Amino acid sequence: MSLEDRPSGRRKDATATRAALLTAARTLFSERGYERTTVRAIAAEAGVNQALLFRYFGSKSDLFRAALTDRGWQMLSDGADDSLPARLLASVLDPSDTATQGNWLITALRSADREDGALLIQRELGDAYARTLSTLTEAPDGELRADLLLAWLLGIALVRSVHRREPLAHADSRAVAEIVLRATQAMLENVDTNFPPG
């Protein structure tokens, strides 16, 4: 029986199971990092048997990769290029658990000791983000400016969400965004400074 011939309920269940595993993985990886997150814990959080994790993703490492790239690519494609800095900043600054669970920057930071996670960010997402950001300036060093902004956003995520250092940890998101986006416009003159992004 081909996939198309299967009852629609089975496909929906498979889609829902895969989504539940990704959500659970993002939650636990962002809270604990890669090494301290077990396959058993992810399956329990998703409410499924851990054998399903291996069926849909093959390994914990592949699930980690999917959890990071899924939200990372979505963030990149969710709006106009000029609002990407504001969208990234919003995900870094939002104090809600939902935002933290979906924030690939924070997940990557908490899993920085994982070599393939760092390479994933650099190769699959970092380069794509840098290319997009570099188009927001006419300056000949646009790639450098884009990398500087990404480094700054990673630093903000680290201080606010991982180290929880004050005053940044509990600073008003709009106040922080106003300062950061104004400074960003000095590097990338075509950036949209509206916050929250539309």
C-alpha cells in the first residue's frame, strides 16, 4: 500500500507524532543542552514510545539537527529580509517559555559543546542568515557587518537567557529592541527598525 493509499488518519497521526517529537526536542534541548537530554526524556515529553523517535528521525543527533534547522529556516522565511534582525531579536528577547523552546540560538548556545551542532549552525543556518543580512547594506564589507550582528545577537541570547545576568535578563523587550535596532541601522542601513516586527 503506497503512502497515498493509506487512510488519512494515519498520515495525520504520523504528522502529529513527528511534530510532537520536534516540539519536545526543542523544549528539552533548549533547557538542558544536547548532552543532558536523553531520547527517553524526549519521547516521554512527546507522549510517545521512544522507538517512534528512531523511526522518524533515525538518531538523537538527527533529531537535534531537525529541531534546530526547522525553526531556523522558518525564522528566515517568515517575513521580509529587512525585518529579519527584528524577528531574530524578538525571539531572543521574548521571555515566554514557548519562545525559548523554539529559539534555535539558545538551543545552539546550550549545546555549544556539541561539535556537529556548532557546525550545523555555521554551515546550514549561519551562512544563510549572514547572506540575507548582508543584503541590507550597500557597504562593501556587508558580510562582516552581518557576522557582527549575528555575534551580537548570540551574545544577547547568552547573557539574557542562559546566564540570566541583570539588568538584561529582565529588561523590557521593547526598550532593548529600540537600542539594538537603532545601532543595527548604523551597520545595516536598510534594516526595518519596527518592533515587534510586523
